[in-house]
Amino acid sequence: MRPTEILMSEHRVIEQVLGCLEAMAEQAREEGVLDGEAARQALDFFKTFADRCHHGKEEKFLFPMMETKGFPRDGGPTGVMLHEHAIGREQIAGMAAALDEAARGKREAVKRFAKYARGYVDLLRQHIFKEDHVLFVMADRALNVVDQQTLMDSFTSVEEEDIGLGTHERFLALADDLAARFGVAHSATALGALPLCGSCGHHVAH
């Protein structure tokens, strides 16, 4: 079991909620209607699970370790990923602002939410593809057994200290609730049938 497998398992859950966000955006764009509660739940998921938990593991531990192995940040693969993380945060902020305005009755804000949501969905899907098929392959080739175990321990610390025990499981449940509401395939439920990774609560495919 490798740290990149943990990150890839998280990607599958993130993709599930991206599908839900895409459905919200389409409804907002075509009908001018936005499910405010579901949108806030999705933004909470992306801010906490996708950014603080998932991107936190990459930014604090994986990317710096790759850079010690000779991968440059400036103009290199980790720098590209960091730039895309920053763009994603801007789009989340745009969605949050539009959602607040929509809640105050500003109808044009619904379409603006859809615009930011669509951009975020496109960005994250491309970002995930690049990590799964390029960056993580590079990491697995460069990191030795000791490096891999160090990352595993660091990932557990993110779960326990940065976001808190039980938070990961709460967001897996939220991902499934949103998927049921919007008719999206339950990749998080599928992960639930797989063995846990240590104490961090991750489900990893073998």
C-alpha cells in the first residue's frame, strides 16, 4: 500500500461530489434554480475534505518530499499542481460569494454560481487526471520504502491533528448523501467495502 493509493482513493470521492456540483450547476444554468443547502454542503466538502485534507497532504508532505528528490517547484510538476490548487480556491471563493448573494435574492448570482462551479469541475477533473497518471507515477518511482512510510505517518497526522478524527468518515457519508440526491454513482460507497488504511480511515484499492 502506497501513499499515492490513499490520494487516489480520495480522488474517487472528490470526483463523486464533482458530479453532484455539476448537476447543481446545470440546474442553475438551465432553470435558474439553486439548491442552496446542497450547494453549501458541497462547498464544505471541497473546502475541508478536498482542500484541507487532500491538498493538505500533498502540499505539506508529498510535494516537498518530491522536491528533495530533484523535482523542481519552479516550472516543475509540483509547481503546476500548487498553481491549480490556488485557482481552485479562487473558484470556491467565487461560488461561496455567489451563493450568499443568491440567498439574499439576487437572481443573477445563481448563474454566476453555475459559472464558477463549471470552471471548478473542469479544473479538478483535469487536475486529478494529471496527478493519477503523471505526478503519482513519478512519486512512486522516486520514493523509497522509508519515504513511503514517512508519508503514510504524515498523512495520518493530517487526519488526526489537522481535520480531526471522524471528519473523514463524515465527509464520506456526505458524499453519498449528495450522490443519492443528484443521481450520481456512489464511488464512496464502493470504497467502503475496501480495507482501511491504518488509523486514518482511508479505504484503499489493491
